[in-house]
Amino acid sequence: MIRLTGFNNIDFYLNSDLIEKIEITPDTVITTTNGKKFVVKDTPEEIINKIIKFRQKIMTPVVEVIE
């Protein structure tokens, strides 16, 4: 789950596994796999970085156990 800021300045969490695409229209629009759209203040680059950080965070314990 990643934390995003909607255009109404309210933060919310989104399951990043459900993101199908991110559009720049000039606003950032996230479309999920079920067709729901979210307009957010975060840039696509910020969203991608949040997804990477989240996945690194949840995968780190698995990597340590395997080693």
C-alpha cells in the first residue's frame, strides 16, 4: 500500500498491485485494474518511487531469510 494525496488534499492508501496505468493529463490520473480512477497531486515519478520503496520494504525480510 502506498500513501497518495488526492486533489482534495486528503491522503489515502492505495494497493499498488492494483495500478494498471498512470496518466499525465496535465493532472496525474491513476487507473486501477477494476477501472476506478484516482486524480492525485503526486507526480508519476513520485508514485513509482513510492512503489519501489514499498516493495523493497516488504521484500527485505525475505531476502535476509534466504541468505
